[in-house]
Amino acid sequence: MKKWTNFFSTIWIGLITHKLRSFLTILGVVIGVASVITLMSIGKGSEQQILNNIQSLGSNLITIRPGASIGFGGIRGGFGGTRTLTTEDADAIAQLPDVTAVSPTNSSSLQLIVGNQNTNAQVNGVNAEYFGINNLTVASGVLFSDTEYQSGAEVAVLGSNVATTLFPNNANPIGQQMRMGMNIVQVTGVLQSKGASFGSADDAIFIPLTTMEQTVAVQRTAQGGHVTGSISLTVSDSSQTQNVIDAVTNLLRNRHLLSASAASDFNIQSVEEIAATLTQTIGTLTLLLGAIAAISLLVGGIGVMNIMLVSVLERTREIGIRKALGARQRDIWSQFLFEASLLTFAGGIIGVFVGWAVSYIVSKVGTFHTLVTADVVFLAVGVSIAIGIFFGFYPAWNASRLNPIEALRSE
Amino acid sequence: MIKFENITKVYPMGKRELTVLKGINIDIKKGELVAIMGPSGSGKSTLLNLMGCLDKPTSGSYLLDDREVSHLSDGELANIRGKEIGFIFQTFNLLSRLTALANVELGMTYAGGVDRKKAIEALTKVGLSERIHHRPIELSGGEQQRVAIARAIVKNPSLFLADEPTGQLDSHSGEEVISILTSLHAEHGITLVLVTHDINIAKHCQRIIQLKDGEILREETL
């Protein structure tokens, strides 16, 4: 015990007598660890935020869009470049097993006017099931009913941002008349804000698709189907997602009279698939950010080695004295090695706090969402100790091998 | 205590070799007070370094306390330095950032463990009980050398080796240091080998060994 306190006091005195140098030595490690923590927290935060957004879309959601899927060779249509899906397709899909709800969606950008307020918003023609499929609920008023959908009632449900723009000062929009392009609709409800960033429902309004077909010109396919922009549906159980995708693919290929060799003229994506792709992309990005930050940690480590070498040189005489007093090679070696790792450990701890503070500031003032996770903190501190041991090894070994007589003679 | 038999020391100097000691035979008994004298380059310091196990002889046998030490490993030699030998240097060799007390404690660090009470006792013995918390820079040369003596005696070694202990001191401080060393010899019967230029200091010893060109020129017992 006594031996240990003595050992640490030896090292402590060595460090505090060179305060400025010790500080400069660990500065590289501090910056390295802080940047690892900050960048990883930004990566992890973004990942979590995107996953939350996707979850808010509903994890059992499948979206079908017109256009060719990825294929090889030949001419390929872009996403949404062709109009191949119809409301009749949607009705057919609704008959498939494990499909709980289906809604065709048509979108159009229209000018909305209420009194002296106006805005341009995306108007989505949907059916009554759309809200359930996309986890949308009303904050006030009601959603339109299936009856209203069937009859093509002139009603609208507003996204929360649209509602506050058109009805400022907390005016109640429910029951109010609103001009939508050339038509008048009545507001029946305002949606709960979702805050999601994927074509957020907050900035859109929703009317029955039938109403939209009456007020906005509707394209017809050669077979006479009502063209729709996209179809969204939900699956009873997420484990059935792939089966449903296969079933829908077969159904649509048959309905669109595609030959076996032809590419599909639609594209099916499940939210799970999107989530997996995005998580992977962000994971790669986070790793890249971490790797860049790790380089600065490495540079910090080389700085530690540099200073330790200088320190050994400067303290040659001290090493000689210690050896004359009976210090063995491993006493000298462990003294310098512990000194280096204590320095980098301290740098790691300070770096964690700095990184934490920076990521907090980033999340407060910046657009990034940040998340400091325990594994990153432990990793950063562990790596900083390892850097001390790794980069302190050579200087310590150098020190331990000094010849005591020559060391004593040095100035 | 010390038995040198035909000890030689050769340093490689590039292509040539420099023979510093050419077959030295010395026998020093326990409790003896011996001075080694000789001109610069006669091999005094090398001889003392060999006695202190800071270096290994090129050939010959060195019995320290009847134990052959000329072929021991670095670690074993370090152990002997720590426990058996107390060094006193011309340039004191104190650590400037440590207090007098911490410097004395440093002498015990590698010799079994620090005992603050013993360290204070040792500083009291050399007349520095009032200055234990001073750093070397705040002490006079004589005081610094007394701290170094305290650092050596605190671990109670069987052999003291002093390399020109008064070389950097004025005559008054030099006499003080020598009187401390001789009184340690008188009271505790320590074995002390000291290298000096100064015949007045050598006269305090029981035996003077004269070196020249790596050989013993003559020995005289006082």
C-alpha cells in the first residue's frame, strides 16, 4: 500500500512540476477524444432520429409507387415518371390476405386561401383508411368518414403547420370554409403534429380522393382505370411483409399484363426496408466520422510520445540518480509508462466532458440531433489509456535502458 | 567487505580500446575508512563505480561481503545498490523538484519502503531538522551534501562510497561534511571509501590508496 502511494506520488510530482507541458501533451488526446465523442454523438443521434421518424410512419407500412424498379439494360423509367397505378389496383390489393388497409393517394400542389391568409400546400387525395395506415390522428375535429369518401364530400383535414398558417392567433379552423384552388372545402379536422421529415404530413392537407377526382382532372389509363400517384397499405403482421410484397407484385404484374420477361412498372418498398437501408448508411457515415476523429487521437498519441521522449532526455540525470539509489529497469520503465498513461487517461476524461459539452451545444444550436452513448465514452477513454501505454512504451523502455554512470554524468 | 582480485576495466573507444584499470587488487575490511587518491584520469571514479555496482568489471573477481558480484545481472546489481550501498556524489545529485525530506525518502523507495520517521531522524543526524521542507535550491552547497548523506544513511547500508564529496564546497562546508562522515564512522563503524584530491581530507582516513594510470602506485596506512 505504502509502496503504491509512494509510486503514485512520484508520478504526480513529475506531472505537476511540468503543468504547462503536461497540459499541452494531453491537449492532443483531449481534442481527439472530444471529436470522437462529438462526431459519434451526431452520428448516433441522427440514426436515432431517423429511426424514430420511420417508426412514426408505422413499421408495417408498404408503399407502392409507379415506375420501373432497378433493372439492367434497356430504357428505365424514373420513379413516378410514369402513371401506371390505379385506384382499381388498390381495390384489388385490398382483397389480398394479410393486408389490413389500403389507400391510393394522389397529390397536387394547390393554393389555399382563408380570409386574408394563404399558403401553397400539397393536397393529398386519400381514402378514410389512409390515416390509420400512416398513424395520423386528429388534434381537433374529426377525420373524414368512409361515407364522405364514397360521396365525394368537400371536406379537408389539415396538417398542423398548414392550420397554424391559415388560422393564426389560435383561431379555430374546425367548420371553417377554405378555398382550395378553384373550389371551396370545409375543414373538419386538424392533425396531430408528427414532426417527421419524410414528406411530413404537417405541411399537407388531406381530402377524399373521390373529391379530388371531381375537382382536379384525373388521368385515365388505356384500360380506363383511375390513375393514382401511389398506393400505401399496411400488413397485419410485420413478419408477413415479404409475403405481401410478393403477392402484390404478382397481382400487379397480372393486372398490368406484363410478360414474364418484362420489368415491373411499379416499385414496392416497405418501411422496414427503408429503415434498414438508412440505418446502414448512417452507420457507415458514423464509422467514417469516428475514423476521422480517431486519426486526431492517433496524432495526439504521437504528441504524447514526442513529449515523453523529451521528458526522458531532460530527466536523464534523475534516472541516473534513481538507478544509483537502486531502481531496477522495470521501476524506471513502469514510472514513465504510468506517467504516460495517466496523462492520456486524464486527457481522455477531460475529452469526454469537452465532447459531451460540444455535442450538447451542437444539439441546442445546430440542426443535428446528438446522442452520447456509454459504449462510445468507454471506448474513447479505453483507447486513450491504450494510446498512453502504446506511445509511452518506447520512451519508457529508452529510459529504463540508460546506463546509470552516463546518466549521472549528464547535465 | 570489499575484495578486488585482478580487476580490469576496458572501455571500447571506437576502434581502439581504452584500458582504465589494469589489474587492481584491493582488500577493504568492514569498518575501514579508506581514501583513494590520484591524478585525473588515473581511474579513481571507475574504481568507485565498480565498487558501487554501477558498472561491471571487464575481468577479475569482486567479492562484496563474500559474495561474487562481478557477473550479476543488472537487476541484481540494482538490488545491491538499493540495499547495501550509500552513494555520496561531488555534485550532490539531489532531485531539484523534491524537498530535502522527499529526497531522503527517495533513498528508501528502492530499498524496501519509505519510512518518514526514519527519514526525519536521518536529517536530524546531519543537523538539518529545521530544513526538511526546503528544496535543494533553497539550501547551501554544504547543506545539500548533508541531505545527500542523510539519503545514504537512511537505508543503513553496509558500504558508503563518496566521490569527491567536498569537491564543490568551500573549505568550511567541506570540513563540516568530513566531520559528519568521520563521526558516522566513529559512532556506527561504517565502511567508507572516499575519492579525493585533497590530502587534508585523505588524512582523516585510516588508509590511502594512490592510483596512477590504472594501477595502484602505493598504499599507506596512517
